[in-house]
Amino acid sequence: MTQTNELTRQHLPKKKGLDMLKGIAISGIFLYHLIPSVFPGGFLGVPLFFVLSGYLMYTTSVPYLETNSFPALDYYKKRISRLIPPLFLMVMLTCCVMTLTHSRQMIGIREQILSIFLGYNNWWQIAQDASYFSRLTGASPFTHLWFLGVEMQFYLIWPLLFYLYKKSFRLPGRKRACFFFLIPAFLSLAAMICLYHPGSDPSRVYYGTDTMGFTLFLGMFLGALRHNYPVLCTPVSRKRQLPVFSGMFGITLLLFLLVKGSNSFLYLGGMFVISVFFAVMILFTENQRTLAQELPLASQTALLGKYSYNIYLWHYPVIVLLLTAFH
């Protein structure tokens, strides 16, 4: 028990720094949905969220590396209790508004709702040939929940992935076990490159668990790499913290302002490179204990990140329903 508590203290993430990154991610996504002409790359907040999710899956599981079991049922219960109640509230209230306004978007809503709560909405949208990059007018207010489908699928398979990783971790050369997560990451990247057709709508490879999975695997790899090689936990000097993070934030802002979802380079390796950059950004933020206290607007951004899940759930249906009402 003492060893487990010590591992927890050492490896659970410093929440405010990661909340700050979540705040940056949700800001990009919100601005993309609200004013896509100004922030055409704001959707890149999604891969940032995915890398963070993979990282957190690993770091919160570290205490169980040296044990003979993993509390899979408790893990599932915690995820369900965190995700489903606010999701249920948002979906039901949105459906009530659409019913009262006699919205045409209620047509065929049952299949869509089923896909949302069973965690395969991204695949349902692929089957419907739905586009993430089309204009919001006439779009489903639940289009953004493809993201939650991918997350739920990875939550489902994480206990198995972690079990396989533990087996590798207990072999000779255990430090190198972290590279286990790079195998599916590169397979996922290969799937994106192979399935993408330049000039066509990229929604299939953007929605796919198979083609976007590398973002989460990179986060897992980062968590394992940082755990196995403590030298990667070394902070930079305090006088360099602000300039380095400001540079990273500046690059992220440029990505939000300049990248378009139709750009072929994203699906031919660019999204992978950007996700690696986000992983480096997470690594840097985790290593700087005082960074979140010293940055301007850090507390406000961290507050956005703390409530990012609820913001994510509600912002898109509100935008879509308001646009529908005024058209």
C-alpha cells in the first residue's frame, strides 16, 4: 500500500498545468465552431485533447504497474459516472428544444442517440457520410460527439492495452517497454495515409478510431517514456520557462489561425507531426512546477480546462441551434 501511494504521488499529473492545456484545446475548438473563417485550424484542439487523454490513461494507471491486477470494473465505473450523466442531460435537453421548435434534425434521431451512448458515434457518422468540415447550418447538434465515441472506445480497450504493456514491462530491458505504444501509433498513421484520398472530404480519416488512434497512443507513449526515463522529468531553468512556453503557445495559435481541415498534408503525416509537437508541449508543461502560476491568464485558462468536458458538450448544440433559428 505504501509503495502504491508513493507511486501515485510521483506520477499523477500536476493538474493545473494540464488543465491549462485543456483550456487552450477547448478554446481552439470553440473558436473553430464559432468563427471557422478566422480560426480554421481550431479543430486541432481535438488531437491535443486526444494526446492528453492517452497521457492521462497511462499516468493514472502507474500505481498498478507493480501489482498483479488492474481494477478494470472500477475503472469503467469511474469513466461512466464522469461521462454519461452530463452527456445524458445535454442530449435530452437538446432533443427537447428541437422537438419544441419542430426541428427537421429530429428525423432519424434515435439511431444517432443510440450510437452516442453506446460509444460508436464516430463510426455511425462515417456510415452516414457526415462531414465534420461542412458549414454548421443544417448540421446535427451532436456532430461533435464523434470525439466522445473515440474516447469511449479507448477507455474500453485500455485495461487490455495496459495488461499487455505490463507483460512487456516485466521483461528484461523494461525501460524500452514504452516503445510498445509506438507500434499501434505507426500502424494508425499508416491507416490514415492509406485511406486518405487527396481532394476528397477528409472526414473519414478524421473521424476514424483506426486513423486518429495514433494521437492517443502518442500520449500513452509520452506517459510511459517519462515514467521509464526520469531524466525527461528535468525542468528547464526558471528564466527559460516563460519564453519556451510562449513560443509553443505561439506555434499553437498559428496552427489554429492558418491550418485548414482540407489541407492534404495533415492526413499525409502532418497530423502526426502536430500531435508529436503537442506531446512535447505536454512534457514541457508537466516538468515546470511553477509555470501555471507565472503565466498571464494561466488561472483563467486552467479554469476553462477544468470544465472543458461540459463546455465541449454544450457549445456545439448551442451554436447549431442558434444558427438554425436565425436561418
